Amino acid sequence: MKASVIVVTWNGRELLRKNLPAVLAQSQPDYEVVVVDNGSADGSVELLDREFPGVRVVRLPENRGFAGGNNAALPFCRGEYLVTLNNDARPEPDWLGRLVAAADANPRVGVVASKLVEEGGLLDSAGDRYLTSWAADKRGVHEPPASFDRADGIFGACGGAALYRRRLVDEIGFFEEDFFLIYEDVDLSFRARLMGWEVVYVPGAVVHHAVGASVDRVPDLKLYYQYRNSEYVWIRNVPGRLLWKHAPVAVLQRLVEVWEAWRLRGRFRIYLRAKRDVLLNLPRLLAQRRRLQRSRRAGPDQIERAMSPVRLMDGAHWREEIRKVLRWG
């Protein structure tokens, strides 16, 4: 089996009606579709049984999030490649074939990123960046899709539409379930980088994404994991030398984040709870960090070259961060 496409869903019956026909219409031969239902109560499982009998369904009794849902699919996947896809995404017919071709072309590529396009026609993601301020963001968000039409190496892939080589997953594991949702894909790409794997972006692998159709139904939960898990990523993964080197700019980045959370009054309590939980979980995170850093094969310089630089005097970056705060505020 060449590829296993995994779709994790939670109370997403109507989303599946749009998602699965596009997944099942891929031009790539020799692939399977595995849907993981995270304890839905909206009739999703009945819909799958009735309208999509050729899809393998993994039924979970509770919601294990994006991370746990994808991990639950692993024993049922036979593919050389594991391909994750949001239930609110509709891939174009050649999407899977283009991802597979990119991975086949280079055995050192462990992760392949898609081009995610918002329903309004602008980009949602052309892969992920990881900044030296210990923060992640999407490449090309809200820009015209044609502005990211070059295939190139990037830091990481958005797990909403990405390919992971099975050999990579066997080596480093799949998603870390502590994350539940948000940033689990950044963490996985970072771990792949630490072990020397490459990550590439394929602009022809296009997915149309109804941004937020799944997670925006639980906005407070999304914010909590966003604030908490952004810290989980750097604590676990950033090599020690880079922690010291970029600490000043990382502190400034977090001061901007505090200002943003304070301006949006409803967010500040969520922000404080998330950061409190980072501190409470710090012993476990540090133990995970020691394990990851002992096993890494890539040196700090190699990791830093894959990151996007931010400097204390980087006026363009900080002006954009301030604009974001004022826009949301």
C-alpha cells in the first residue's frame, strides 16, 4: 500500500460529506482512507457506514484530539506514507499523487507540506515557519496563492494536509498526545528536523480549506492550547545553545503576546491558565527534552539555518506584531 490518508473527525458529519468524496476521487493509485471518529454524537459514524462503506472507520469512545486521533489510526494504516487531512479540507484530484511523488524523489524527505487555500481564494498555509523568537507561524497566510508557487525546503508542514514517511514515524513517533490539538504538527516537524530529516513544500498539492470550521466551534479551547502548546514546542525541541543565543528576542515576543492577551480581555484568563499549566507540567517537559536532545543527530547550526531569523532591531517584524495586536484588539 502506497499511502494511508487519515481523516480525524469530531461531530463533523456535514464536513465529511464534502471532504470524503474529494479524498476518494484522488488520481493516485494504491491508497486507503482511514477515518477516526473522536466520539461524535452527531451521527457521523452512521453517515460513514451508510454513505462511505469503502472507508475504514476507527471509532473512539472519547475525543482524543487531533494528536490522539491520528495516533489511533496507526495500527490500521498499511501505507508507506501516512497522510493527514483535516475534515474541513477538500483536496484537488492530484493532491495525493503530488505529495507521494515528492517523497518518492528523495528518501531523506520525511515530511511533505501541501498548499492550503482558503475558501475565499487566498492562502491559508504554504507550510510552517519556526522563528528564532521560539514562535511558529504559517507561511503566506492571506497572500495570493501564486506568490508561493516554488517548491522548496521549509521548516515544517501544517498537519491539516501533510505527508509523513512511515519510516520517520517508526523512528521518532507520530504526534505527541500531550498537545491534544494546535502545534502538534510543529512539534512533529521539529522532531523530524532534530533527527536530520528534510521537509519540503509542494505548491501543486492543493487543498481547499474551510479555515476554522472544526476548531472554531470551541474557541476558548483553541486559545488555551495555542497559548500552552507554543511553549511546549520550544521547551522540548530548541537546542540549548539556541535557547541562550535567542533568549532576548524570545522574551520580547512573549511580552507582545501578553499585551495581546491583555487587550482582548476575554483571553487573559485563558492565557494565565495556559501558562500556569506549562509551569505545572515543566518537570515532564524537561524529561521529554532530555530524551529528545540526547537522541538528535542535527547540530544547532543546522537547526538554526532552517529557522526564520528575528532580531531585537527587526523593525518590520515588530511593526507587524504590533499591527496584529491592534487589529485583534
